[in-house]
Amino acid sequence: MPTKRPARPAAASPKRPGRGAVRRLALSEKVAVGGLLALVFLAVIAFGASEIATASLFAGLYAAFLIGLLATCRWARRDLVKLSGAKVQIALFALLLLAVSWSLGPWGPGGAHPVWSYTPNQFSALTVDRSALLLNVLQLIGLACLFVSARVIGASEARGRWFLRIAVLAIGVYATSALLDHIGVRRTQRLTATLLSPNSAATVFGGGLLLAIAATANRLRRQQGLAMLKRGDPEAVAALGVAAVLVVTLLLTASRAGLAATLVGLGLFLVWEAIAQRQRLRVAAGLGVLAVILAVAALGLRSASLVTERLDQAGQDATVREAIFAPHWEAFQSSPWFGFGLGSFPTVNQLVATQENLPMLFDVRAVHNLYLQWLEEGGVVGALVMAALFIVLIWPILRGGLKEGAVGTWARATACAALVFLLHGVTDFALQVPAIQALAALLLGVVVSMTAGVAPSKSADNGRIAWATGLVAGVVVLASISVTAPLLAPRFGGDLTAWPTAPAEALARQIELGLAVPRQKPEALARLDRLSQREVGLRPASGAAWLRRSAVQAAQGQDEASDESLEHSFAVAPLQTSLFTQRTIFAYEHWDRISSSARQSTTYQLATEWVRLPNPQRYIAMANSLRNPTGRIGMALKISVLRMQQN
């Protein structure tokens, strides 16, 4: 008699590392991911948001995005309270804000900077540019809002992985457009993209290459190695194509340090990936073959020869870097604890300029060393707090990189990309560019949440924490509007300098517009005088601010006060090349009314410029433009002396 056999249980399919059940994302999640990426890449396209007004605007936009995310997405409010390690990160960030804002006051070793003695009626400070410091603090808080949005998105592993895959495609589209623009439009020797510097572009492309290789590594593991290419796996082919484009664009930047940092990061990633994954040989071999293919293809490009040429110039450029570092290291030593204030580099650069280092310093936009600039602007205290905050952020990513699976691969790639940024920061300033800071905050936020896990929370906390976060973000939006509107108003024919929040740059623009109008009425000149008082009260170490004040006082007939302001201008920026033409013409136009000290400073800068740019026609044209006979004769005599000395 046949017996009924028990049904055989279905064989459980073995789970591969990192391949849990995939959750389908809601439309709101995809929109949030796409919107956040679009916002940050818009800042990248806007020339890195390097302009002060643009950077302040995007700080408000990052905060506005966070408000919109929390207001429209229930999952965002739910996940906000589950962010692991958020309390420590918030505490360290608050401490960082306190450290960098401390220089707004005079409380520090040695007291306020001596330049504040020029404005006895103003509250003195350690910083030399209060306006720049406040704008940089606003940008820092805007980046914090962006980081929180990124952490909320990364709180779901499915959401975070989808974000990173889309981010790879986004950087690929950006690199492709930069390549086409370089070949078809700009046709310059080195590729700069929209970041105004080949070296900054190299940092972005190097970090993006690590993410593209990570995306390829994940597909390799999922699709049984290189067989994925034979089957034409769309995502694998796209990731590999992005990696190839990024290699090409990286080489076209001809950035030696950028290329070296990327090679170090890529090598570390390949070794780390091989060790961390269970199937070491297959993954390592697959990634190694891809790396060799990309390298061989890249070496066949013309850009490789450009890199070689620049490597031959490495010794000369190292001498230039050393000439930039030395005076700024001395400046840091003069105010080591709290620095000169964030954003003060342009002002400090003019304070330390001499005849010897002027050829190297006159047109630099940064120290070309991330760590020295942080020490100079934020001091030892600010730099230590920033280092502690970075360690707290990178620690869960490093721990996540020790695990198998897709999240582990993304964590390893992120850690190695961070290494690329940090290594290149030794010789360049990519992380001083606001849009690149935003890219770094975005990537760190997502991957920190993916690797740190979730913290236990009560559902009752959702609304309270969301409201508190939204309130802070709302304050940032209002602050952004209050400083950005006065900066942008002149472009549309407006004037918002009456706002007490108007930055020094907005005041300067209105003063220059007013001075360009001939025969101003006393009321208008009185208004310009008030604006110039506010400007020098915000940045008393600005040679341009004091020159504008001197011009306003001269227009009012205050010759003695105008001469004093002109002396202050030379005292804080004796050799500022961007001021040379305006300041020299102004001084010679008032040659019979300025002091001997101001005359000596004028002729000193004229002699220095003559050595730097020995073009007699330039200076003769300046002398011929003078209306004051005394000044015209004085400048002509000085030019004659310089020509005789030259011969």
C-alpha cells in the first residue's frame, strides 16, 4: 500500500553578502534623492558657488531643502529621530561654531588685532574681517543642514544605495559635459570644468572615480565577475563608462597632486576590497583587470604627455608653494589660538606681502594647503575641533568598510575618496570651494547613516525633533536672505545697504557706484560717508575699504581725514596689486594735499610694480591721465628715475 510521502521543503536560496530583500522606493524618496543631488550639482555648475553671494544663497537653499523634506515626507520625520550618533555630532558642531566665532570678540591671548585701533569707535575683535567670518559661519550652518538631509536619506539602506548609484551617474554626466566643453568650446591646455581651477576639478573627478569603481565592484560581485560585460549588464556598463570618462577628465586636468592622490586612494581601495570580500581573488582580479584597461587606455591620450610635462616642472612649482607657505606660516604663529577668522585669507595675504614674495602672492586665492589655511583662519582651537568632528564622522564609515557586501564596498570607496581629498589638500585648496564642501558633506552624510545603523527612538519624538530642526533651518533661510539680498540687489538696480545685515561687499559696491557720480550733493556724500564707516568697521584690515573711505572724505573736502585713511590703506595693504592703479592715481591727484608718509608709500608701490611689470607705457598712460599738475609732474619724475635705474 503506497504511503504518502511528506512534501519536501523548498530549498532556501543562499543569500549573498549584502543582498538582502530589496525594498521598492516610494516616489517621494526618489524625488528627494534626485532633488538633493540636483541642488548640489547646481552649485557645482554655478562655478563652484565660489562667489560670496552665490555661496550665501546656496546656504539658504540647503536649509530650505531640509525644511521641505521634513514638511512633505513622513518617512523623513520618522528617520530623523533614528540617526545614530547624532547627539555627539551636534555637540561637536556646536563647539566648532563657538570656536570659529570666538574671534568676533577681543578675548584671546594678546587681545584684539592691532588693526582695530584704526576704528576706535568700533567693538574690536581677534578677526581682521568680521563680515567674511559671519558669511563663512552662515555657510557652515548651511552645510550642516545639507548634511542632515543626507543623513535622513541614508537612514534607509535601500535609499542610500539608490542615492549612490544615481550619484555615480550624475558625476558621469557632469564629467562628460566638462569633457565636451573642454574639447569643443574652451580648448584650454588644462581642463577646469566649472570649478575655475584644474586642481579642484581633479579632486572631484578623483573622488568620483572611487565611487564609479565601487559601483562596478558591486556589479562584479552580483553578476559573477566579468561575465556581466558579455551579457551587457546596463548598470555595469554605465558604471564602467563613467569610470573611463573620469580617468580621461582627471588626466586632462594635468593635476600632479590630484592624480597622485587618486592613485593612492584607488590602490588602497582595491587592496581593501580584496581583503574585505569573501571571494577575494575573483573580485581583486576583476577590479585589477578593469584598472589596467583604464590605465592603458588613458596613457594613449595626449593628456598623458601634458601630465609628464607638468611633472618635469614639479621642482619649480614646489619652490613657489614654499614661498606661499612661509609668510602664512609666520602669520599663523602671530595669532595661533583662534586665527584671523574664517574667510580672512585675502586680507591676511595683503598684510604679509613684501617685495620679495609679491610675485608669488599677488594673485593667489588660497594658501594651497588646506591644513595651513585652517590653522591661519581658525587657529589651533578651531582646527582641533574640526579634526575631532571629522574623526567622529569618518569612524562609522571605517568600521563599515570592514564588512562584506554592497554597503561595505560603498564605505570603503567613501573612506578612500576622503583620503583623496585630504591628500590633495596638502598642496591645493579644493575643500575651500563651497560646492566641493557640499559634495563632501553630501557623501559623508549618506554613507555615515548607511554604516552607523539606527538608534532606538520613540514615535512621540518625531514631531518635536522635526519642528526643532525645521526651526533652525528656517533661521538659516532668513539669515541667508538677509545677507544675500543686499549682495544681489545692485545687479537689478536696487540698493539694500540700509539693511543692518548688509555684508561689507554690498556696502563697497554702493560706495563705488556713488563715487562714480560726479558732483554729488552733500546729502549723498554724507550717506556714502556712513556706508564707508560701516565698511571699515566690518573689515579694518582691507586696503580697498580704506581707499574708498579716503575718496569719500576727499569729496567732502576733509583733506586731513582723507590723508589719514589713505595712510591706513597703505598700512594694511602696502603692495596690493589690484589696488595699484586706483590708489596711485588717487594719491597723485591729491599729491599736494597728502602727507610725506603717504607719498613715500605711493612711490614705494610704484617702484615695486615697475620691477614686477616693467612696462613704461602703462605708467606713462597713468601719468597722462592725471588732472593735478603737481601730481602729473611728480609721477613723471618718478617714472624718469625708474627708467634711468632700469638702464
